[in-house]
Amino acid sequence: MAVESGTWEGVDLASLASREGTPLYVYSAPAIRSRVGALRQALAGLQAGIRYAVKANGNGAILRLLAEEGAGADIVSGGELRRALRAGIAAANIVFSGVGKTEEEIVFALEVGIGRFNVESRAELDTLQRIAAARGKVAVAAVRINPDVDAQTHAKISTGRAENKFGVSIEEARSWFSSKAAWPQVRLDGLHMHIGSQLLSLAPVREALARMAAFWRELSAAGHAIASIDVGGGLGVRYRDGEQAPDAAEYAQAIREALQGFDGKVLVEPGRWLVAEAGLLLSRVVLVKPGQSRRFLVLDAAMNDLLRPSLYEAWHDIVRVGGAVGREEQAYDVVGPVCETGDTFAKARLLPRCEAGDLVAILGAGAYGASMASTYNSRPLVAEVLLERGRHAVVRKRQTFDAMIAEECPVTEWIPACAT
Ligand SMILES: Cc1ncc(COP(=O)(O)O)c(C=O)c1O
């Protein structure tokens, strides 16, 4: 593989690390473009729209690249909405998901004219009605169905079971449609679902689609016009060499089969699938520590930079960058310097023998990597670069210490409690 031999997209990774420092998020522009193209091709024939889930990676340069390729956005906060708009994504191509949209966020989204609210509760529907009425606007909405399907993924990223906080039951959604007149400023003409992330089997997707399709047919028969069906995101990727993940064509075929006869807009909200494998986290070995019972490879990257292994026990392939030839393999616990035992990227991982100063790449880090990063242990946010045919561009500067603490202030004044 190119990364192991030391280059990616024609860029020498050792020189890149020397110039930009480590840890460093590195993304491939061609890899992202090729994913969008493959998905678009797979969905051909459907009146489909891609609404990229900004949470996967909200870097402005990546959003701009996706916007140029024609993708819209799925957002879950006012901040993500601002990012999407700033990247040139048309408001009409933005959908707003999330169980806890605040009034402020709803007002902002209505004012800029977003395409659709994916409504997740009766309380949210009431709020949307009230805010839209007060502004003389009509909010376009879809109901997020919780189809009660086991997505067969990690519990923390499973969202389509009855016990999960997301969406409403089909029974509740049915009552919304039959009482539509109660929300005259809301045009409720869409269905939405998202059953979970990193789905490696299409069986749960098919099951959920079948439930949603049956509901759409029932609503149509009852005279409700359904203009849009949003099937969510979730398509899984290969984090591990040899792992099987569904391909876009199979996924699109499952959508096509379930929604046969639907002549409205079909929306998809992939995040991970578009960007995960297009990114890696480049890190330098700080030291090798022979522990009492394990050999630790201590990197300069840590859980605050890439949280997935700590949070989900997620596997990422890790490779030594360049010069592996002739080095025997050793088993390492690959860890970061943060003061948590959970700051572990891999256990007993076989790698060509490593020394302090070597570079390693943690693969599949383009999604839910930088976007989930924090400054825990007072470690500034790392830089991000985009690669394109032998060149790179810095798309996020490394945070300075001063920037990291800029919003903190000493006590200069105690504000008395307000009288009630
Ligand atoms: C509503 C919604 N849509 C889309 C996504 C994107 O999921 P993925 O990155 O697995 O495609 C998520 C992820 O949590 C989500 O909550």
C-alpha cells in the first residue's frame, strides 16, 4: 500500500510531517470526489439528492469540495448550518435533523430557508408551527420515523430502536398526518429515517426501508402527498483490511427496490462513507516503552485527536510509514500520551519494529476524527491538510496555545444574582 511505502496521492508523507508537524490529519481530495461520483452513479435513475452529514467532517475545505460535487448537507446544529452555508451549500439543499433543536436554531434555519426539517418529536412540531406562524413562513418538514430495527452496529451509534431517543413510532407519525391541519404553517410531506452508523449489513436497512415504504404507501392511499423520502446515512466502511462493507450499488438497489413506484425526491445522508477512508491521522512515535507485561508504542497523537477507539473500541488499521522492509514485526499496544488508560488506539497490534521518531498512519480517520476532537489535557487541535495530485494545502492551521485558551478570562468582576 502506498501509505506504508511513504507516499499518498503523490505526496511524500515524511516531508509533509516535517513541514506541517504531527499529529496531522491528512485527507485525499480525489478519494472524496470518487466516493461522491460512485454514489451518484449508483443512485442514477432515482430523483436523488445527497445530503452529506456534516458531523462526519465539517472542515470548510471538505464541505466546499462536496458542494462543488453537488452534495447538499444534513446538519444537526446552528453551527453546522453556518458551516454548510459558508461553504456555498444552498439552503434549499440542507436538511436539519436532531432531537433537540433549540428555538434559536429553528428561527435561524427558517430565516435562511433550509430545505427541510426532519422533525423528531411532537414538541418540536408544535414549536416549528409556532415559530413559522409568528414569521409568516411555511416550514417544510419530514417526520423522522423510528422503525424499531436493530442496525447490528455498536450500541452507541445505533439509532433506530424503540429505546433510542431518535424519531417517533409509525403509530405516532400516523397521528401527525391525520391531524395535519393542527400545524397549518408546517408542510408535512416527507418521511425520514436513520437507523444507525457503520452499517456493514444491508439486512437492517432493507427491513427499515420496508417499514417506511409500507407507511408511505398507506399515507398515499389515504390521500397524503409525500414529496420526499430521506433514507438517512449509515453506510459502513472498511476500517480493517479484509473487512466486508456493502458497496454503493447494493445500497442503492435496496433503496430502489423498497421505494418502487415512488416518484418524489429520495434523499440520502451519508457521512462516514464519503470521507472516512479518504483520511488518515499521521503521527510520530514519541517513544517505545517496554512495560511490565506489554510493549507500548507511545504516539504524539491521542484520544483527544481521534476518539473513536476510546469511545467505541473502534478498530483502525495502523501502518508504519516508509522503510518497513527488513524490519521484523512486533506486537505493540499503540497508545497516546493522555492520562487515561482508555487512550489506546490498538492492543497487541503487529507492526514492523518501530523506534522513536518513526511515523505511523492511523487509517480510516477522515470521518468522526477531527470533528470529534477536543483539547483534553490542554492539547491544541491538530492541523489538517488536503492532498491533490502531488500537492497539499493546509485546510486547518494547528491551533496555538494562545488560541486554545483565548476565551478564558480571570475573574475581574462578580455579577450579583438577579432578583426574581
Ligand atoms: C440523522 C443522521 N443522518 C446521517 C448521519 C450520518 O451517518 P453516517 O456517517 O454513518 O453515514 C447521522 C449520523 O449520526 C445522523 O444522525
